[in-house]
Amino acid sequence: MSESNFVVPENFQLGEWLRGQGRDADLAICTRVRVARNIQGYGFQPTLKPEDASELLHAVHRALTRSSFPEQLRVVDLTQLDEIERGVLMERHLISRDLAASDRPRSVAVNEQESVSVMVNEEDHVRAQVFHSGFAVNETYARAERLDDALMAEVPFAFSEEFGFLTSCPTNVGTGLRLSVMLHLPGLVWADEIDKATATVQKISLAVRGLYGEGSRALGDFYQVSNQVTLGRSERDIVRDVETAVERLMSWEREVREALLRGDSRARTLDRIHRALGVLERAHILSSEEALNCLSAVRFGVHAEIIDNVQVRDLNIALLLSQPAHLQRVHRMPLSASQRDERRATLVRSVLRQK
Amino acid sequence: MEQQACTNCQKQSASVHVLDLVNSSLHKQQHLCQACAEGQGVVPSKQHKTTPMSAEILEDLIGTMTGDKARGRRGAGPVCPACGTSAADFKSRGRFGCARCYETFRASVLPLLERVHDATRHQGRFPAQQIERGLPDSLEDLRRRLEAAIQNENYEEAASLRDRLRTLEQSPPTTQP
């Protein structure tokens, strides 16, 4: 592929999580709610026999595709997809790493906007997710609750009065609810205040994770803030806890960004942002980590109105397409790490050049 | 920022600074690392709630709580009558085998939930259909009511409670019609 012939189709779908719109979208990339449920009468994942796993899968599919179901979902059988296609779904946050890698009968049901995804036969039988671009904890939770109600009307979930919704891992029992907001916090990272900020959040029993959830590193200055506790607090409490913590982090980030653009710090900040743009526009070899870091700096620059000829949408396209599985799908072949670094540089250059 | 060594252990860098003021002038100062500060009771221990619950920590916890019963021997301790999960299985996987496991491993589950969630009882919503047809009986509640009925010499109720307990104990609590 010659270096200038990569064209992003005009109708390229970024998915809900990278739509880049909504409240506080400059800092809050996406809000996500995940609900973990198991179906009565079936063993949990560690003891579930393959034939029961298939039976369960079909029961859930019937419920999901009923015409009265509130969401229009398309069921994708993950056993029919190759590794790259599963990787693409993972990079779009529609399935978990665990679901991508397992060899159980398993599926995901997704709507066209990629704002709803229901994973079947994950660690729990059903893990339903709702995404909303920007900071929208109440709306996202409300939609997840509707989805949960619709599912519950069709399949009976394992529930105990005492422990709530029963999950395979006791860390999720109770509400089975995980609410997370993905924040972009380059200011706190550059000002060396990120550890202090994450410690503050952890002190109130919330978790801070990287771009791809548990165990993943905070690449590109993306941090996911989510509730840790699922038992003993109501859904409403959890929504309020996360909302309060995220608001605090966002105002901290805004203060730090202002400080980084004032006085002696300003020149260093501008230099860092413009150098990052230079790398993205000129480099011929770009590792995933360098790409994410440079995209982060440029995103900061665009929102601070320091860079005016780059669109956030293009940054999001570059972010998504430079992930390993997307990169390999664009090229319709598996690529080695060094091939990927070259292709990634080419791709990012052409995305940023399309004005 | 320049890192100052802990004035107590001289090894770790200091993160807690203690200033003794006498008549609002500095009388004495101490710079301590987190561990020494905790040791001297200057700051409360960070261990309890600030550490995120990672899979490893969970494994540790499960290890401690099932340790007494399992004592490292596979198959020791309670075994779930519904799915066959043993205490050792739960310890090694950190995952329950079925809904019934919550009752089977109840004695270990409660302290675990207390540590992880700082709570042992659900406060969130209930499935709608469960409310319509009346809440399901939990084994714990039934046992309590049975004891009360026996104490009150209410044998008719005790017999009916005993029967419901028996049926519940023979199958996972959530599969009851």
C-alpha cells in the first residue's frame, strides 16, 4: 500500500464510545454501565457444561431478538469470528478480553450505534453493557435498567433477598453493577498529580483502571473511574458516588490544564503539544504507545484551542484505527509488530491530512 | 519536588511531615515515610480501604478464609451439593460454581463480602417478578423462623417451615418455582 492511498470512508462508524459528543466530552470520553447476571437453574461458568452453555445461549438470544425487546440487537456468534475480528470488537469495548479469548459457546448482541452490547457466557451468563458518549451517568444507568428489566421479563435471574443478584465472583454480587466513566486526564499526568488524584478516588472505594479495564495500563492518559463496591449500596448510591468522584477529577483536571498554560509552564506545554502533532504528521514508524501519547497531547491542544486545524473526530478515528486488530483488519492480513508500527504511522499521517 | 529521606528509617522517602508548633513557632519537625508514620500512629493505616480489590488480593483473602477448613488438602471443607464445587475449587478459582454456593460457603462468604464490600446485605433493586409473587425465602430467614416457632411451641408452623427448608436445601435456592 503506498503511503497516501489510505482513505477513511466518509460514513466511518466510530461507535458510541468515541462519538466525541455530549456533556464534558472534552474530558469524559464515555460513560459505561455493565450489569452482571446469571440465569436460574444453570451452573455458573466454572461448572457449566458446553451443551448447557449452548442451550442458555439460545434462550438468551430468543429473549434479545423478540420484537417487543426495547433494543434492536444483532447477535454475533463469536465462535464464527477469527481472532482479528474478535480483537476489533474488543478494541471497540463491545466484548471483554475474556470473552474474546475463551473457547466456550459465546456471543455478543450489539445495536447499530454500538451503544448497547449484551455478552452471553462471559464470566457471568449475561453481561449487559450500555455506553453513552461524554459524561452521562444518569441517562446511561436508566437505559441499562430498562434493558435489564426487559431481559428479566424473559429469563429468570439468580437472585437472593440477602445477597442480591448472584454472580460467579463475589466481587460483583449484589447489584452486579459496574458504572465507569472514561476520562482523559493529560493535565494531571503532565503536572505529576495523577497519583494523588487516583489515590483520592481510591480512598472512597472507587477503582481507577486503564484504557482496557482491569490490569490494563493507563495508555494515552485515559483513566476509567468505576465503583468497586456492588453490595450494600443501592444503584442510586453507586451512580451518585461515581458522579461525585468524576466531577471532582474533572474540575481538578481543568484547573491543572489552566495552570499548565500559564506563566513559565506555557512554553513547555505548547512545545509538548506541537511536537506531538509533528510526530503524528511526519513519523514513519509509530508504536502503539507513542501514537496514543501523541494523540493525547494533540487532543489536549485541540480542546485548549492551541491547535485549530485538527478535528477531534479525526483524532478518534486515528486512535481507534491504530489499535492492533483494527490495523490488521484495514490491511486484511495479520501483521508483525514492526509492520504494524509502519502501517500505523502511514495511517495516522493520512487521517490527519484529510481535512 | 526533591524527595526527603524518612527521618526514622532513613530508607524510604518521606511523605508525611510532622511539625510540632509551640506558641506558633516551629519547635520540632519529623519527616516520615508512610510505613513509619503508620507504625507511629501518626496517620491511619492505608491498608484497609484504599487498596483496590485486585484478583490477587481476592485470592489472598479467599486463601485465608478457606485455609482453616481446607488446610491445603484438596476436597477438604464443604462441597456444594448442587454443583460439586469444593472449598479448594473456590479457593483456586475465586469463582463460585452456582447460585447455591453462596449458601454452601456461607460461613466463608460473609467475612469475604465484609472485606470486599464493607457490607453483607443487598441494598439495591429486586427483580420485578420476584416482588409480584412474593419474595423468595432465604435459608437463613427460614431457619430463624423455625427456631422461633419451636421456642414458641408453634409446632404446626415449625413443621411447615421444616418442609420448606428441606425442599430448599435439596436444590439451589433460585430454582424454586
